[in-house]
Amino acid sequence: MKKESKASILLGAAFLMATSAIGPGFLTQTTHFTSILAASFGFVILTSIIIDIGAQMNVWRIIAVSEKRAQDIANAVLPGLGVFLAILIVIGGLAFNIGNIAGAGLGLNVLFGVSPTMGAILSGIVAILVFVVREAGKAMDRFTQVAGFVMIALTVYVMFTAQPPVGEAVVKTFAPDTIDILAIVTLVGGTVGGYITFAGAHRLLDAGIKGKDSLGEVTKGSISAIGIASIMRIFLFLAALGIVSQGLALDPKNPPASVFQLAAGNIGYKMFGVVMWAAAITSVVGAAYTSVSFIRTFSATLEKYHKWIIIGFIAISTVVFALVGKPVAILILVGALNGLILPISLGVMLIAAYKPKIVGDYKHPMWMTLFGVVIVLIMAAMSVYTMYTEVPKLFA
């Protein structure tokens, strides 16, 4: 493999994971919590970044060294566990893709004035075209990179326009006024929860970057992925902080849109449309690709036609949104389930790291194992809490 193409694939995998994380929920969560916690939200971001890095480094390394996808690793740990994990991932990915399609529709509505439903249908077609081309992997890598750069550049512009109190943000990042545990869990779940954990690692496998010889590059790739998502998170936080610190109120119905509009007027509002569309459409692509990667190894037929299954996955998400709208109850339930996926999937990976039949003679670093175990315990406890508090609301 040429050095340039290998570097391009690693960057593509990092952007696939990062842009999968940066969706409509990511934009809304970041601005919403900034309006509540102000500069102290920096502490939440810092804590979530540390947890995200620990989760991604473990998962990417173990998938690379085993040369197997997550569901096959899980089945090797305990027969049937991979199927269970795949079902969780696919259901979660499909439900959240409906929300991603809705976000893409909203982005085009802001930009061109088309109805959100028509915007969603057009966006679904664009996402499908990414996988129709002959070299879909390369097309996906390039598409997510370009969209990612555009999102970050526009957010940086709005951040400078908002004139945030950077010094206060730095101080409160390390000495916050309040610590919001639920905000931390929400951010971690939104960045490395569900299918997102595996997006980049599965992309590297498909591109042939695997084995012990590639571990250095894989580890750098996993950190780069979190780095890209975190840069976007920090810039958006500072933009929102600039608005909040001026005493301006964010619109609770659409916090990120009001940040862009208050910072840069009508041009800022149009920029929000671009950012929302780019964030949503790349999440549609990432969710579809990764969700289908969890079932394609179960039979030769699924493997042969996986590209068409991805296209069907996007089409179903689009049609459901166009016909039904955003199914809030389903999204709440799946959100709670997605919180459980990270501790289950990361826990399985850590067990697999110590099974020679899966990883051969590879020795997983002890500090990385301990890091992973702490994350599993914290996220499991918070996920149970979320299931206990959120699910009953569906039946109230």
C-alpha cells in the first residue's frame, strides 16, 4: 500500500468516526449545555474527551490486532453475543438515522426554503449517491473529509464573531463552578456511543489496515478521530459561550441556530444551515456504513450485497421520516439502549484482548485495560440510571 494512500485512509477513517459523532444531536447538546453551565461546560468537555480517547484506543487496537469486526470478536468471546450486539447497533443506527435525516432536511430548509421533508428526501438521495459510485470507500472518505473541514471552518468564523471569554473558559475547564455528571454521559454517548465506536475501526479493516504492524498508526488514528470531533465541540462551545456571556438568550427550540444567528446575523443563520446539513448528512453516511458492517459477515449473501443493503438502510430511514416524522418515543428508547452499548461492547473488547484464540500472542497494555475497565463501570452505572429515568417517560 502506498504511503499516501495509507495516510489518506487513516485520515478518512478518523473523519468517518468524527463526522458520525458530529450530528444534529451533537450540535444541540453542545449549545444546550453551554447555555446551562456556561464556562463550566469546559470541564464536561475535557472529561468526556479523556473517556472518549480511552474507549476508542482500546476498541480500535483490539479490532486491528484481531483482524475481525466487533460482532465476530463478540461471537468468539461468547457464541450469540455478536448477534445480540449487531441487533443493538442496527436498531440504534436506524432509529438515529431517522433523526439525522431530519437534521439534513432542516439544514436544506434553512438554506433554500424547501420543506424539511423535501430537504430530507434530497439529502437521502445525496447520501445514497456516495455508495452508488464504484469506489464507494474512497468516495465516503473524501465526502466526510470535505464536509468535516467545512463544518469546522464555519464554526471557527462564528466563534471569532461571538468574541467568547476564552480566559474564563480555560479557568473553569479545570476549576468548574458545577459538575454535571449527566452532561458528561450525554456527551460520551453522543461521541462514542452505539455504532460510532466502531465506525473508524471497521473502515480500517475494510481498507486492509490491520495486524500488529499497524498498531502505531491505528492508535494515532483513534486519537485523531476524537481530536477532530473535540475540536468541533470546543469551537462550538466557545461560540455559544460568547453569545451566553453577552446576556443573550438561546432559542430552546433550536439552540445551535440561534448561536449562529446571534453571532453573525442572517449570514450566520445560513452558515448554520450548511453546518447542520453537513453534520447530518455525514452522520447518515457513517451510521448506514457502520450499522451494515455489523451484519455483513453473517452470510456470504449479505457480504456480496452489503453496498445495496447500505443504500436500502438510508432509503428506509428517509422514507420513515417522510411518512411518519421524527418518532420521539423511539428515539428516547434507543437513546437509552445506545448508552448500554458502549459498556457492553468495550467490555467484550477488553475480554477479547486476553484471549489468544482472538488476538494471538498480542499483549494488551495494562494501563489501557485499566482505563477501559473504569470507563465500562462508569458508563454502565450511568446507562442503568438513564434507562431507569428515561424509559418510564415513554409510558407515562
